[in-house]
Amino acid sequence: MEDISLSDRAAGQSALPVKVEARDVNVWYGDKHAIKDVSVDILDKTVTAFIGPSGCGKSTFLRCINRMNDTISTARVQGLIALDGQDIHDPAIDPVQLRARVGMVFQKPNPFPKSIYDNVAYGPKIHGLARSRADLDGIVEQALRGAALWDEVKDRLSESGTGLSGGQQQRLCIARAVATQPEVLLMDEPCSALDPIATAQVEELIDRLREDFSVVIVTHSMQQAARISQRTAFFHLGHLVEYGSTDDIFTRPRDPRTESYISGRIG
């Protein structure tokens, strides 16, 4: 496999390395052109928020990063997406292995109908990350600690994950995602089904997760994007309209469409 360099960034943009690079990405669902010529660099150890009106393409583009669109028969993806400079559509890339490197947390908590322990252990088991039960125990504990859930569940690991509260279930799904030691964590509106207290807990967790991962979050809440992200991308009608530091996007937008969305005139 040949590594590719896509970086064509202005000097001094950021000292953080680029983790995911996309160039001229287009996505169709049948005849519907959902994503149109999107190019973006997603930085490592950073929370990047995708914002925009419903149906603007932000979740579709998110699913491009771990090839989840491959599972949709009508979807067609063109363009280049690279993880650490390597084309994720290279024939030598196994999508299952890619999804171990690029974890995903969905809008609605979806724990497996298994024990709390087995929910977290599932990924490490199928990817062969543990050589012994002791190794697996350590991975499960580390993942649950990373998801700020260990102290709440350590004495009931054998109980079903579906018996947890909504916020705990979502943190369990985050633990399940980080247990495979991914490099990128994708989150598709992870707080939309949660109450305000659980939302605050997950937001605090996301802020800690960026110490270890590149986190990309789709959110309908501009307040949430402003609170937890360092970079923000605004999508509209399938186009990436504007991308930059969250502070700039919210206080000094360059495109009038961004300003109209931020101020509530569109969306």
C-alpha cells in the first residue's frame, strides 16, 4: 500500500497533525447527490463538530470516514479519504479493521443484549486484542474508566447493559467503542436522546477523550458545538460551506450562509 500526502495547508494553521484528510468527496444515494465536493482536514487530538440543518449531509459525511456507507446498497462514494495519509478505500484495507481504528457512537444508545462486561469485551475479542482473560479484564476496566463508568458498574459487570439508564447506556457504548483502541471516534448526535444531566456527563467525557483520540461529532445543538469542540464544519445542502476554529465560526463567520445559520435565520 502506498501512503499518500494530501496536505496542502497554510503554514502555521495548527501544530496538531492531520488525522483524516478528505479531498473532493461526493456521495450519492441512488440519484440523490447528498455530498458535493467536500474537502477537509480533521486534526488529531481535537474535537471537530459538524453542524448544519437536517438533511445537509453532515451524518452522511461522518459515515464516509469509517466506510459505513458501504453497508447501504444505493450509496456510491467518490473522492479520496485518508487516515494517517493512507487511502481508506485502498483494496488492501479491510473495512472491519478500519472500523476498529475508527470507532462510532450512534444517536440512540444501542448496547448489545449482553452483560456490561461482554458489551465492552466484544470488540477486543473479535479483533484478537487480548491474549488472556486477565488481559481482557484489564481492557474492559480501562475502557469503562475511560468512559467514566467504571465506578458505577464495577460491582455489576455481569448484569445486562440494557438495564442501565440512558446516559449510562450511552457511556457504555462509548466504552465499547474505545475498547478496540481506535484512533478516531465518530459520534452521530450522541446526546440527542439524553436528558440534560446525562448530556453534561457525556460532554465532559468527550472533552477528556480528545486527549487520546481525534473526535468528530455531529450535533444539531450549536451550543453543544460551541462548548465542546475546537474546530467546527458547517454543512448546507450537501456542501461544506465553512470550516475553521469554533471561535471563528461562531463569532467571525466568513460566509453569509454560516452567519445566517448561527443567527437562526436558516435551519
